[in-house]
Amino acid sequence: MSEKVLDLFDQMNIQPDQVVFNTLFSACARVANDRAKEIGRKLKRCTIIFISSSSTSSNSSSPSNNMYSTVKKLMDAKKYKQVLSLFDKQLDCCTDDIIHMVVKACSYLHEHQRITDIEQNLSSKSLNNSYIQTALLQFYIQNHDMKNACRLFSTINNKSNYTYAIMFKGLVSNKMSEKVLNLFVQTNIQPNHVILTILFTACAHVANDRAKNIGRKLLQQMPKHFYNNNFILTSALNMLMKFGDVKNAENFFQMMKKKDVIAYGAMMKGYVENKMYEKTLDLFEQLPFSLHNVGYTIIFNACAQLLNDRAKQIGKKLLQQIPKYFHNDNVIITSALDMLMKFGDVENAENLFQMMKKKDIIAYGAMMNGCNINNQPFKCLQLLEKIKQQNFIIDEFSSSILINACARLSMLSKCQLVVDQIPSYLYKNQHILNSLIYMWGKAGSIEDAQKIFQSIDNPDDITYNSLIYVYGLNHMGLEAVDLYRKMPNHLRNEVTYVCVLNACSHSGLLDQAHSIFNEISQKSKKIIAAMVDCLSRLYIFDEAQKLIDDYEKSNPPSSVMYMAILSGARNSRQHILSQKIYDRMTMLFPNEKEALKSGSVLLGNTYLSIGDHEQAENVRLNRIKELGTKIQLGVSWTEFKGEILEFKANDRRHPRSEEIHAKAKYISDVLIKHGHEYDASWITRSLGEDETTESVLCTHSERLAIAYHFLQEENPSFIQITKNLRVCGDCHRATKLIAKIWQCKIIVRDANCIHHFSPDGTCSCQDQF
């Protein structure tokens, strides 16, 4: 293993003693290649100095020798402060060996200013001492002072491979991999195994055309004996995976004679990075070793991305088999709970989270993100309270998740609560600011969204798109079009066009929609679907169908476009058109079960809207037979004095359900006295024996949420509700009347848009929803 002896020597940064010299000479003799010869010559020169130094030292007990002995003992005892204290008192006795140890002591204590002072006061002889140079270089790198590290490196005249390795590694660790490549191409060094692995890592980090050329050239020129070095080959295949060159990475992997767990881990990680999750699991099932900690996170990540039955089975089985000593590894457990959340297994994810002894902000972030994924934003906000109790600092990732939760929940009070927790430095973060525009807009506060927009010095495409989107959501189509016109042309993209066309659609701005649509040179599927939706909302079905026909001449059909027409047909009660569109959907999209299920509901509602209950029932029975019984149920959320409440249609889960239903009946009676007539066409099922049109419609989820507020306050001034489905026409008319009778403001965000019901009895949507 003489090669390994030389490898260790390359990594040494201390003066060898006589025993080490003898060992190294013996190793060089055994290896006897060019590298060994070069090291041997270097050792010969060092030996002369060493012998001279030893001779002097044996013939005298000078103050410097005594100090060297004292400093070494203090260093061995890790008494670094005493080393510096002694250095300050006996500067005149300090040899280069002592200075080298003092620099090391500074490094352990992170004494940055002292290191700077020492370097400035060193003699030219000491400044040229390779051990001192190396120690100073390592100090600057470890303290992320790359300016001084680069300056010092440039002054070193005789740079060894070890010096280059330290500098290259430091640049990589400080995210300056491009500079590694710049330095490398300026030198004529022959990379040893250490430098080669660092260069592969730098190329992997940069991964542009230049890096790929350098990396592949290094591979081609790599000495044959390096092909037996797993460390180098693993670094190479990691680089190739980063390049997206999976085939050659696989070739390197197969070339390895003795594959270790690190090589398997690099390969599986590469598959995940290249979104080849099935291959990740294939390789995992071939693994002849137990996984290391990183391996668990890789497999959990792959399973979380796949979400199929195989992934769920492997992920859950692996979780059960985790050794107990990994149960306290937050990284592994966090990746596992992220996987469970993506599986929709919230209960087991929560159990795993509770099991963690020392929860960190990353674990809380994964848990909060999982709550959002599973449409439980209120649970996400509950976790915020626990984060505050444990005095964790909320970072960018956590802030983004909390903002997302508020956007989903759309409650103004919760939005303000989260905003108050965001660290002030994040208000310079454009990603956070863009998310805040989206959040405030979805919560119905356009004023706050506009303030955030105006605070951004250089709005990007996401900034503009976010405000255009929320203008549309709040039925402010003219404002959306005006902002679109002010938006720089080079920032406009597909998202921009879809957002502004949707804004026109929700506000009934046909002329503006036509004008914008005709300006778009490349019309994508989403852009055309947005225009089809706009036309269908205004009942211009012939033009909408022509757009679809033209699109399908050169593209596969899109169920989204047909759903837009079907929705418009429902609103205009055109049952013949509705049946025709649905029949075509069944022919074109036989495997899109969810789209067909939603389409079937719209078709049945269209028949109900014209009083054809028999045909509506036939549609319902056919849907159950062909597509199953499971359809999405309406749920509404509201907030009162900090508490989030959830209501379903005819919900009786709340402890005060009897009072809530009684209040809903009272409100219904008042509405009827003021002229409200219940519209049975919005009932999508058969009535029970004890049910009436009034009893069904006045206990829709949003109506119970409103009743709850009236139970808590005799005359509430503001009510805010979020609903997962579109508000039905009867509830929309009823809510307008409630706002007028009781002179209160009501905001309802449904699946399509935000309704601002005013005390004058109007809604911001102008009945276009």
C-alpha cells in the first residue's frame, strides 16, 4: 500500500520527523514511478534541512527551542489561547515552526484580525515558508475570506500540488468553482488523485459547456492506475450525472471492480437528479450493502417523486427497517416525513414528526410544506406557533411555506400574522416579495399587493405576472390589462398571456382579450385554452369551438378547452350543447377520469338547471357506474378571533351545530322576507324525505360559515370565507342580499375567483363567475 503512503504525504501540512522520513523513502523506493521519484527528491532536500535543524537543536537549548517545546505541548493540549499569549510575550524567540503552530492556534480560535497582523509582520523568509503559507491559506479559506486567500495564493512562487489542492478545494467550498477552472487552465500542473477529484467536483458544480469540455478532457487524459481508485471514479460519475450524461456515468459505474456504498449512493443520487426515479429504485434493490445515512434520503426522495404503488411500498418498508441509531438523524427522518406527506399519509408523517427528539427548523419546514400539499394550510399555521415557542429563526424556506399557506387559506388576519414574523432582511428577497403579492391578492387585499409591487425596484416577470394574476382573480380586468401594457415586452411570457387573458375572462373584457390574443405570435395550448374560456364565459361558443378545431389540426385535443365550453354551457343552461361536448370528451379522453367526472357533474347540473331531473339522475347513475362514486365535496373555511373553522354542506360536527343551523334558518327566513327565491337547479342530488330546497341550499358550507359569524356577533361588519369549489348561483344571490340587509362586507374566495360582496348588495364579479 505504498501508493497510499504517498497519498497521505500529499495531504500533510506538518514537518515530518525522522521516522516519517524513513517511511516515505521506503515507500518511494517501492513505487518507483515518476511521482515517487519527484517526492523522493523533495524529501532529500527537506532531510538536509531537518538534519541541520536537529544538529543545532541537540547542541544547544536556546530560548527558541524551549519555546518550541512549550508551544507544542500547549497545542497538543488544545490550549490555543495560551499559545497566543506566549507568542505575544516572546515574539523575538519565534522560529518559523513556532509561527506555523501559532497560525494553527489562530485558526482554531477564528482569530481573523490577529492572523492578518501576523502575516503583515512576517519576515520575507517566513512568508516564503511553505508550511506557514499553507497554514495561512487554510485559515483564510476556512473563514471564507477568499479575497485574502486569492491574494496570498498569487504570491506563492513555488506552488506544489498540495498548495493547488488546498486552493481548489477552498474555492469549491466557497461556491467559486468557476475560478477553479480559470486557475487550472492557466497552469501546467499534472493533477494528482486529490486535485483530479476536486476538478471533477468543480466541473460538476459549473456544468456549462466549458466545464463539460474540461471534465471530459480530464477523463480522457486520466492515468490508467487511477481507474482502480474508487474515490476518483465516484467523483467522475457524479460529474457525468451533473452533466446529464447518464450513459457514460453508468459505464464508469460498471467499470468499477469493487463498488462500495458511496459509489452506489452517487449513482442513485445521479438518477434522482436526472429524474430517473425508477432506475434509482432498481439500483437500490440490487444494493449488496446496508444504506448509509445519505442513501436513505436519496431513496425517500425518489419514492416521494414517483408516488406510485411500488414507490409507496419500498418507501414505507424502508422506513420500518431504519436502524435505531438513525432515528436521531434529523436529515433522514425529515426526508421520510416529506415522503409520507407526498404519499398523502399525513397521520404517519405527524407520528414521525412527534417522535423526533430535537426538531429543527428544517423538520418544521418539511412538516408545514406537507400540510400545504395535503390542503391543510391551517395546520401549517398552527406549527408556526410552535416554532415561535421554541425561538427558531424563520428562514427563507419557512417564510415561503407560511406565505403559501396563507395564500391557500386566504384569511387576511392570518396573512398579517405571518407577515409580522418574516425577518426584515427577507424584504430584500425578490422571491419572498413576489410570493407576498400573490398571498395578499388571494386574500382579497389588492391594496397590500400593490404596496409590495411598488416597493420592488426592479420587477421581474414573476412580479408582473403575480399582480396581473391577482387583479384578474379580484375581477379587476382593466387594471390587469393596464399593467400588462406597461410591462416590458422582453419580460412577457406564456404565464403573462394566460394571466391577462384570464383577467379579461373574469371581467368580461372581450375586446381587450381579442386584441391581446391577436398580438401573441406563438400561441401555446394554455394560451388558447384561456381564450376559449373567455369566449365561453360570454357564451360565444361558435368562436370558441373554431379555436379548438384549428388547434386540433396540428395538436392533440385538450380536455381543459372542452371543460371551458362545458362550464359556459352550464351557466347558459344549454343542455344540447352540454351533452354534445360531454359526448365528445368521452370519445377523446377515455382515460382522463377526473376530467370526465367533473364534466359529468357539469352536464348533470345543466339538466337540473332546466328542470330535467330524470335526465340529471341518468347522468349521475352513469357517472357512478363508469367513473365511481367519489366526487369532491364542498368545504368552506372561515376565521373568528384567531380560530380557523371548517364547514361541509349540512355539517353537524361543531359542538354548537344546533345553534348554527338555527341561525342559518333565521337568516334564510329574513332573506325570503326580502324577496329571495331559492333556485332548485343548484341542487345536484335527489332530495331526502325530510329535505326541502330551502333546507338543502341554506346549509351549503359557505352559508353555515356565515351563520357561525352571526351566532358569534349580532351584526358582524366583516366576514371572510374560502371555499374549495365554485360558489353556486343561489348562494351567490343570497350572499349579496345578506351583505345588503346587514350592511356588512363579505369576501368569498372560491375555486375560480374572489367575490367582494358590498353593503350595497353588489358583487365585484358582476355575476360573471
